[in-house]
Amino acid sequence: MISYQKIAIPTSDGRLFQHFGKAPLVTVAIVENNTVTSKTTLVAPEHEHGSMPRFIKSHDCTDVICGGIGGGAADMLAEMNIALHAGAPSLDVDTILKMYIEGTITYGDGSCSHDSCGGHHHEHNHDNGPHINPSLLRLG
């Protein structure tokens, strides 16, 4: 049972957005006793290295549910003691939250490599996972 979590979900058009750092919005949901008690959608910060983890930390989030995420962002979240649930599917936020609470999300590859960040060209790397601190990774 989830007693309390404040969960950040990078979103666009009410759905989980697959690229963590480039999401235009972030939905922040409070889950208490396995029930969503609050849900707010915030405008995400401009895309630059480290801006999204700092933004999420500034809103006192305990967890992130996302699709693809780069190793640097995953490491920053771990350093901030924010649990990462990477590789979630691009579904509507309410479905993601329901599945998360029920423990039924099927997580895929959550890695994203940044080969040319100067031009903000990002490719998803399906060979290696993100750098995630296993003690902060909660799957379900």
C-alpha cells in the first residue's frame, strides 16, 4: 500500500510524454493510501541539462514515472533521493496512475542517449538502460 507519494509524470496532451527532459508539462499527483488525492499540471521548464530534475525537486516530489530518460537526469534524481520508475508506456495520466497504484505497469526500456545535445538531437538507445540507483528504483 502506498501511504504517501508525490509523483511527477512528464506529460503532453494528458498523456505520459516519452522524453523526460523535453516534456512540455509535468503532472504532479499526490497518492495517499492508494488513492490519488490531488493532481496538478504544471508548465515544465525549458529543456536544458538538469532543469527537469531540479524542477521536480523544487515541487517536493518523491517519485517520477516516465518513459525514456538520460543517464545524467537519472543520476540527478537518484542524488536527490527521488525514486525513478522509467520505461512506462505513453498512456493517459489517469491510466498510468491507476496502473501504478495497482502495480500493473509493464515497464519497457527507459534509456535515452544524448549523442548531440548541442543541437538537442536525441536518440533512444535500446541497448543499455539508464544509470539508475537500484535502491531508488521502484517497479510497481
